[in-house]
Amino acid sequence: MKIDTLINARWIIPVIPENQVLEHYSLAIQHGRILEILPTSKATQKYAPATIEELPGHALIPGLINAHTHAAMSLLRGLADDMPLMRWLNDHIWPAEKRWVSEEFVADGTQLALAEMLRGGITCYNDMYFFPEVSARVTAAAGMRAVIGLIVIDFPSAWAADADDYLQRGLEVHDQYRSHNLIQTAFAPHAPYSVSDRPLERIRTLADEMDIPIHIHLHETRDEIQQGLQQYGCRPIERLQRLGLLSPSLAAVHMTQLDDDEIGTIAESGTQVIHCPESNLKLASGFCPVDRLLKAGVNVAIGTDSAASNNDLDMFSEMRTAALLAKGVAQDASAVPAFTALRMATLNGAIALGIADQTGSLEPGKSADITAVDFNHLETKPIYHPVSQLVYATGRDKVSDVWIAGRQLLRKGNLTTLNPDEIGGRTTTWKKRVREE
């Protein structure tokens, strides 16, 4: 049978079924989708591929999903470090954004982020930033998958004048990409402290009508909780519950400040949680109680946050940190085992973003979003348990190849749709502009 691509690998870790590791298996791709996963001995007899990839020392995993970031902020990487969130935002990031954010800034910053993410095995990201139509255009041109946030915030920016303007512009972006095979959209109200009740109520109504997710920073810091109590007389989760926003369509980012009742509320409502362990650690925001959330039945995904606060877009590092941090917080070495961390970085992210029917696991019928990890290195030997090796002993530098919808975007470590030299040159130009301001 003629097919587009056959990948023969040492291991395939499909994520579904759970804890399964297939050795000496092959993955058949046709028309951008996974056709079959079968033993290599059978695949070579059954299929006549137009392209064949031999990866005898590699593990194939679902493409990693960065469930929360601000891609264009890669141009602000390292601008301001080692300070708490609100000081970081008020004194450094928001002033820099007010001065520099434009269509050009977002295009160049997003391309820088895409190159970094693809080289690190990320095939899909969930964004929240200004000029989302630019992020969508650049991402689609590169062939990457994304959920583009339709940002809403009360105060004006270079992109919109007020909450109503943000919503109107966001709806236009949604209409433009509503049928795109790689680009989905989500409403992205920034945070409870920066978006008032009326726009949040309208977002809830529109999201229900349009059947798209809502993506918001929530319970990130103690300061946010205090602001909520002072301004609204309740904690932010209670406020969102009153407004009808807690539901399976809500992806709540950070969630470091949770009591037992709130964990119960989140679980009962089906709200998704996106954990950004390294950003939370760097900004000293607190600890997301991941183990307790998972045991309560909450779907927890992983994101990097922006390169301005992390300072990288490295999902292998986030997986490892998420697993180790969860053990320390729970005081339980069995909390968040390796497979759970891998699932959080793949399928759980797809579930949180409402795209699990398309990606997040290697299953027949799903999009061929695949990351190949090269275990032919001393740093990854010996290999007793490939999943543990991925989470605890592997870095993004071991990613060799990436496919999205069957198209190879990283081949033996080289980007196929983005020009690193051009991106690097534009990044250097932006550094000079921002530094000289």
C-alpha cells in the first residue's frame, strides 16, 4: 500500500494507552494523519512509503503542547529578572510593551519563539498577546499548530482602546481563522485584576455561543487574592464562579493560591488548570498543588509562560521541574510519576485547549504531530525505562525531528520553514532598540 511517510523507531510512546512503550514499532502517515502504528517487521512489508525515516535509537512521542505562553515576549527575554511579579510587570514589562509592542514586534518575537519551540519538540502552543492576528499569520506560515488567544484587558494598548474594542478585534481574528486546520482561537481575558465584570460576562456568553475555550491567569499570587478581596469582597475564583466562568471550557493558568474548598470547586466545575512551574518559581509566586488537583480529578497541563519570565520555552525542563516540584510540595516521592508528567505536557494540554480530538497522543486518525528524541547519547544511557529517561534525563537538545500534520518542520535538528539567521538578525536589532531606549 502506498503511503506518504513511514517512520521506523526504536520506541514509540503513544501516551494512549497509558504507560505503553512500543519497541521496534513504526508509524504510518497518510494525508497528514496517523494511519497506523504497528511492528516495524510488519510495516516494511505492508507499506510502500514515498518517504521513509529510520530512527533506530530514537523515541517517538506526541508533539509537546505548551499550554500557556506569550510568544512575542521572547524579545524581552532577560530584560528584567529577579523580582516579584507585580514589580516586574509595573516597573519593567508593561512600560517596555507600551513603548515597543507593534505588528513588527509581535511578528519578529513570535518567529523567535516558534524557532525555539520547534527545536525543543513543541508542536502546539497556547498564546496570549497583543496583535493576535499577527501571531496567527506567522504561526500558520511556519506550519505550526496554535491556539491563539483573543486578548481582553480593560486598559488601552497599541492594539485596542478598551475592552469592547479588544472583543471586536478578537472576533475578527476568530472569523479569519475559524476554518483553519492549524490555528484555533480562545478568548484570553488577561486576569481578574485587569478585566472587569462586564467584559467577563460578555466573554462567557460569546464563548458559549462560539464553542471556544477561555484562557486566563488565575490565583497566581497572594497579591492577586488581596486585590480581589479588597475590590470585589471575595477571592477571584469565587468571583469567576459567580460570573459563570468556571467550566470545562476555562483554562486557568498558575493556580498557586488554592485552599481545599477551591480545589473542590475547580474539580466539580471541570475547570482546566495550566501549571507553569518554572515561571512560578522564578517569580516566587507560590506552588500549584498539582498532586492534590490530579487526585481530585482535575486535568492539569503544563506551560512555560513567557521567555521574559522563565526565561526559556523548554517543555522538557518544565516536565522535569513539574514532576520534582510536585513530589516536594506533596512530600511524596510517588507524586506525579514520569508518565503523568509526559501526559501533562501532551494529552492534558490538548484536553485543556479543546483539541484532544486532533493532537496530544499518537493514535490512528489523529494529526501526525510527532517529536523524535534521540537517545544515542551518553547522557541518556543506560535506558531502562524510556519514559523516565524522557522526563528525568533528557533535554530539548536531544530533539532531532518534528512533524506537524505530517509535515517535517525539524529535520535532524534543522528548521525547514524558518530561517534561524534571519530571525537572529532581527532579534539583535530589537535588542539594540530596547537597550538604547
